Amino acid sequence: MSFSMSNSTSKEAAKKEGVFDERGGSPLGIYYEITVTLKNGNSERPRFEKYVLQSIAKVALPGERVAICFRNRRSKDSDVEVWKHRASQKAFYANLQVCGSVWLCPVCAAKISERRKNELRHAVDAHMEQGGKLAMLTLTFSHTMGDRLKETMAKFGAAVDRFRSGKRYNRIKKKMGLIGTVRSFEITYGNNGWHPHVHILMFYQNEIDMWEVEDELMDLWALALSSTGLSANRKYGLTLQDAEKASDYVSKWGVEHEMTKSHSKMGKKGGMTPFDFLREFLVTGDTSMLDKFREYGEAVKGKRQLMWSRGLKEMFLLEDKTDEQIATEKVEEADLLGMIPYEMWTRILRNDFRAQFLQLVEEQGFDQALEFVSSMVRAKWDFSRT
């Protein structure tokens, strides 16, 4: 079921989230670029950005779980907990509901993708140390600006399933000595509209002629695409790359890496990511960016971003956990610093001060950070104007 909002409704909702300036209606460009300036300067920008972009996602998709993620308490009878990791000295919240969406939530996606990247790195390193071989297969298709993402993805998914079945594909697997695969699904947006594509890390054992296998796979891919009404250019529709390219992809995979880019680099070399839509709205106020994010959100609902073939995780002694489990678990040792009363928490939410509060905790201590918020509440000040 699609969801749409008018331009004025979207901007009003953004104002309520504390990420849109009421003094003339322009986006908070300064608020986006500058966090609370403490001793670490701009080192906290990635975390700040994730929370702000999450607030924009809430504006775009108020009916999805991302709208309550790291906002609503797990229990109405308890306060928000603030903890600090012993090793990294990073503060974080607990006793809050978490959406665990790697697709829609910049906060959850950062944590989940970092864990997934570590799992991939462990598997790749272990496989290579045992003398195994690695390749990265990329699948895509020809697309145009007028394509609807949900419809296109249904056809693309069917083509991928068709491609990976049948006797011819099984013969290629046997030729490679294929042990297993990890499939990653990604979406960008560029001059030709939506660009869904799949990367498949192939763990195999035998010596192969990479070009020969690529040609065989391309023949299969062309047939699979035609069966669903899609097509692909021979040069771009399928590529099979060696271990060096595959390993480099694993090193750069994930939202945490994507979050380190400056806004000036968005939209280049492969188009915009879905989180770039949120950035663009924040900087320009262009509500069509929210429409694109909604279309994307509807299309990816219920889909998995990363899929390991059966038995591969067990082979590398990796525990199989859901995205939501990863988003909620505490891996490092941490200490409870204190509790934020509900009244203060609502004030923090109203001004989207969640990232700044954690930074204050890290640099000035929990009591001082809480006193700062208390003074704001008593004076009925607006944090974003300080």
C-alpha cells in the first residue's frame, strides 16, 4: 500500500521533528552541517547525521517501524537508559524500541551493516587462507526513468531465481567447485531512474578461465531476463570479477562506509543511494525526494538485503542472527550511566537532540548532560536555537 503526502504536509511534519526551520521555511542547512561543537569538533558528524536522517525517514514513512525506532520506550513504566561502552567510550541508549531495518533506518542500518561486513570479512579471510578462491558476480539489467521500482524488482527477482536454477547453472557450479555464495541486493537512483542490482560473492575451489565462465553465465542471464520481459547490455548486464575486486567490495560494503561521504559527493559515480534522498530533502527541501524514498520503502518491504547459501555460515562458524537481533544486542562490555526521565526524553525528541545528548555524555558526563537538558526544560528553551 503506497503512502503519499503533500509538499506542505511533509514540511510541517519535518518541522515537528526539529529538522526543518520554521523561520522562513528553509531546511536547516546549518543544523545539518554543524553539531553541538564540543572538544571533538566534527568527529561526531556520522552519528549526528544518522539520527537526523532517521527523523526524515519518520516524516516520509510515519506508519513504518522506523518512525518509533530509538524513540518509543519498550515499556511505558520505565525510563530511557544511557550506557557507555568500556572499550570505545561511546555512549548509547537502551530500553527503547528498535526497528532493525537495514533498508529504511540509518541508525539500525549502520550497526547491522557493520556486523554483516565483519561476518563477510571473516568468511573471505578464512576461505582464502584455506586456499579457496573468490569471485564477485554482479547482475543488473537495462532500465529507464519511467520504470516503477516495485514492478521492476518483482521481475528482476524472478530473473535472478531463474538464472540460478537448472542444469546449465549446475554445470557451471561444478566446473568452479562452488562451495557457496553470499548475495547482496542494492538499489541506487541515477539518470536512468531506479537501478536495482545484485552482487554475489562466490566461494569456489577450482582453477577457471574467468572470461569463459563469464560468457557462459551471461548467456544464462540473458535467457533469464527475457523470460521476465527484461533485457541487458552485454557490457554491463553481468560481470564476473576476481578475488581482489571481491575482497575490495567486502571492505567497502555497508552503510557505515557510505555515511562517511560528504554531501558534495552524493549523486556521483553510480547515482544516489536511498539515504541520499533523505539528505537531499534535508538540504534543499525538495519533497520529491521523500516521494522517492516512499516508493523505495514500499518496494523493499519484507525483503532481505543479504542472503547466505545454506550451510555457508556454519562452515565458517558464524552464528545466524536476524537484523533485529543485531540491532538490539550489546556486544561490548558497557556500564549503565543513568536514566532519562520521560519528560526530558520527550523534550530531546521534540528537538531531535538525541545525537548531541550522547556527545554531551561522552565529553562532559551523564549528570552534566542531564542538567543541561533539565535547564532547557525549566526555561522552555528550544535546543536547536542554542
